[in-house]
Amino acid sequence: MTTLNYLRRRSGKAVQFLQPHKYNVNNSLRIFLRNESSFVPRRVLIVAKLSRYCFEKMREPNLSEEELKVKLQERGSDYHAMFANHLISESVKNKVTEVLRKMNIEYKVINRENLDSSNFVWADLILPVGGDGTFLLASNMIFDNKKPIMGINSNPDRSEGYLLLPPKYTENIPEIFEMLKAGNYHVRIRQRIRTTLKGDNIWDPPFHTHEKSRVIGGERFYTQDLSNQIPNNLPKERRLPWLALNEVFVAEILSARTSSLLIKVNNEANYHVVKSSGLCVSTGTGSTSWYRSINSVSPQVVQEILGFLNEKKQFSREQIDKICTAFNNSLFFDADKLQLCYVVRDMIVNDAWPLSKLLPHRGFCNKITVKSQCYDGGIVLDGGIAVPFNYGCTAIMETYPEDSLFTLTLPD
């Protein structure tokens, strides 16, 4: 029985439980989940981090270990640190599999190299073991709002792991499954972005951003050949099978090139012509990530602005930091909110391209429509999977409840 089915079966009791506690529904729901819904998965899919060390080994299959070490050092990479981090991640993954074996829970282990959507259908718990990038990759391959996902940080010293369990669970893997069995966990629904393409050439083979690497001649071995999903008939409308948990980024693939896009927010009648470094459309989850990095202000900027307002007054470091924190925190919104936020990166504004009074460079929306005027453009989901997006193609980005992600979390 899945977690969601169990919760549905107990919904009547949940309503009765919550009635006396209307003053604090959220806390009551958490108590209900903790006391009423044990979850012991039968089939676990471990999505393991593909370490930088493994990636380099795959790129140089004909080199011995010593030759690889020399080549990496010549490029300025720290071979010993790279290998040590690999061993740390492998150790955590092995601890997870050992615990699952002892609990007689069936499991499979995959990574970025051998993704297969059938494995995600097979499992009743998706368990990324790595960093936030691994979690995002796994979430892209979940196609409904019923499949639970929970992530373990394989190296908390090097990864913040915003989307993962607190670092203390990395050192105590058995406790994770004990708490699930005891029902001592919380459910968090995170909205995701659905992208629909319209026009010609919308079925061009997708690629992974790692394939367009900094190394000339990099081969396409980082993921499975995603082009296998192309059907025989090619309609003029395509709903992308991957859902973005953080953001969708639209731009020319070569970052130094100006991106020319036509943009409509919600149900506007006309497009806005925008030249920029690209468009970033984010969820509430993504509002703490790239969206925040694009929009956040630094103490230096705040200090300079305050200096223009009052040249005589000296503001303390504490006052400036307080303003920065307040503004940067205001960029966040809840992960379960059916809303999108967008930001146009480095919008070009000059006499020929005046700032549009009708399109702020950032804002909230329920839907955003983009028509490409790019010549080597791409739509990138969560910094990973990408599809070509060139002149004349249209992309519509929206959120729907049925596309949300069913995540499990444990107490700090």
C-alpha cells in the first residue's frame, strides 16, 4: 500500500482528528502523519551520484590510474580530493544498500549514466543519494504526484543539500527507515513546471547540459540517449515528459550571445520583445536557488544606494546587512504554491530598446509564453535536461496540481 493510498483511507479519521485543533491545522496534520501512517517501502530505487572521479574515468577509458592522475593534475584538478570525495559518496551508498538488504527491501541502484524511466515506475520510493543535483535529476523522472521521493546527502561537508534530509541522517542510515516505519515523517508537496512546445522542429533530440561541456569533443555518455523517446509521427505540439522542480531557463546555449525572445505573461494579448541573457522561470522551490542568486542584492549595492539617498549619513554594517537580508528573504515563496516567478537576466535597455513599461524584469504569474527568436537556443530544465528551442518555436510554462512532487522529510 502506498503512502498516498493509506492517507486517503485514513482521511475520515484525519478530519475528525483536526476538528478540535482548528487553531493550528498544520501542527495537527503533522501529528496525524507521525502517529497514523507507517511507511515501509517494498521496492526502493537508489539514484546515486555520479562522482566527478567516475566522470573523468569515463572520459578517459584508455588511461591507467597513474596516467589519469597526471592528466588531471596538469589541468589543475586535485586528483586526491576528487578521489576522496568519490569514496565518501560510495561509502554512503553502500551503507544504504546494506540497510535495505537487512530489512529485506528490494532495491535497484542507477545513476546519471543509465537512467531508465521503467525503474521509476517499478519503485515505490525514490531515494537519491548525492547532492541537490542528484535529487533534481531523480525528480525530473517522476511523472505523477503520487510517487514519494526522499534524498540522502552523501557528503554534507561539500554539499548544502537544501532538498535532502538533514546531515545527521547521513551518519545514521537505519534511523531513516525506523522513522518511516514509525510514521515520524512529514509530507511536503512541491510544485513543478510543465512545459509545452508548439511549432516546427520541436521533436529535435534533447541533450544533457553536461554534453555541451567545457572539454572540446566531449562524448555523449553522461546520460542515456534521450532521443529514444521521439515517436514516429511528429505533431506540432509536444508536452515535455520532464517536469522542472527548480526552474526552466530559456536562452541561447552560448551564454555570451544575446537571447532574443518574445514573452507574454498570463493571458496578455501581445508579446513583449525582449533582448537579454535569458529568461528564468522558477517554482517556490527554485525561488531559493538560481532565482535568488539572480535577484539578490549585496551589501555593496545597498550601501551605494543609501549613499545616493543621504550622502551625510553613515549607515552601520548591521543596518546594511539587515536590509540585504530582508530584501533577499522576500524573494522566497512557498514550494507548494501554484504560482511561478520569472526574471529576465540582464535585460538590454537603451535608446533602441527602451525598458517596457508593461513587462517588469521580474514578477509572478500563473503562465508564461515564450516565442524563440534564437538561432542556437535551448530550454534547460533544472540545469540538466535540455531541448533545442530555435526561431519560431513557442514554449508555454505552467503549474498543475497533478504535476506536483510528493516529498518525504524527517525532523531536524
